[in-house]
Amino acid sequence: MQIPSGATVLQEPIVETLGREIIDGVLSPGDRLTLEALQSRFGVSRTVMRDCMRVLESLRLVYPKRRIGLVVQESRFWNAYDRRVIRWRLAGPGRERQFTELTELRVAVEPLAAAGAARRATAQAREEITSLAQQLRSLGEAGELEKFLAVDIAFHSLLLRASGNSMFAELDGVVAEVLSGRTHQGMMPFHPREEALAEHEAVAAAVADADGPGAERHMQVLVDEVRAALEHRLHNGQLPD
């Protein structure tokens, strides 16, 4: 059954509030949530509240228990790849672990994805990757961080999709959230580092030249630098509160 658009507008802030409360630990694993109590709290109909809980259930943040209602789920069961869960974790008290996990995922996947793109990308994708790298250079030098972020997301997402690996392609939203999180939490310099801009260009050039080993090598350098920068921040307690 399709949810009416009006109900969707009502659902979004409720799902956001409850999702953050679960991930931040305000609501603890095992806590019971009843539709009646939630209806009273948010002042919405039973239908709207039920639809909200279905969303949280799909994220595996809650689960139904017979004769009990809905119960808050342990973190090990959460849908760790959902963009909302990632975003809430990056904004919550567990941000250090989430940044670390996402960075480790990038280190493991993106060099192979770049190599795959060098071997399998279409001519159009190769041209677009080259163009995106050029835009990153221009926007980075100009200090246009929001525009830089949008192009950076497009660059990394295209590499994942062009890799020819459907499982890598499914991670484009994950990478988009970690790139957004780094920028919006003040972890990106006003002017991106020259080394980072150069490595983006080198990855793009290798993909354009169908140089798989070169694309993998340059992407490895890029994500290793990201990991080193994160580890430096963690060591010096420089992640935002």
C-alpha cells in the first residue's frame, strides 16, 4: 500500500528523532516502544506512527515481540549499510568507530574498484571521470567546499559503478555519507591538500588509459592518506564533539 504524501512528511522527523535516540543510546537495547505512547508523544495518528515504526524495523533498529510490542534492537543487528544509519552514527557518540569502519571499508574496496573501472569502464565513463577530476582541482583550489563535496561524491560513486562489480556499486551511498560526514563535521581543510588533488587526477588518468595497476596504486595512496589523517585526528582527540 502506498503511503500518502502527507503521512510521509509527518514520518520523516519522527523517524529521524527515534533513529537518533536509538543510535545515541537514549533508547537502550531491550526498551519497549508502544504505538500508544509514541502517538501521545508525537501527536500523530496510529497509522502514521505504525508506518514510522515499519521504517525503523526495516533498518533493524527495532523488532516486534509478541504481546510486548516493538523492542529496541542491539547495535550488532542494525543495518550498517543504510545511509540513514551511517549518517546518524556519524553524528552521534559512536562517530569515532563509524569513521574508522567506513575508512577501513574504503581502503579495502576503492583501490580494487578503481582497477576494475580502468579495465571495464565505458568510453563515456572514462571521459566523465577525467572531467570530474579536473573539476575537483578547480573547486579545491578555489575553496568551494560544498561544490567540491558534490563532485567528489560523483567521482567516487562513478568509480564504484564503473568497476563492473555490482557489489562495489551498491556501496556508492555509503561512500557518499562518509565524504559528506567529513566535510560537514569540519574534517576537511578549506583548500583540499595538493596531494589529494593530484592523486584524484592520477586515478582518473589511469582509468582513462585503461591502466588497472596504476589506478589501483593511486587510489591506494589516496585512501591511505585519508586513513592516516583520520588516525592522526583520533590520536590527538580532534574529532568534533
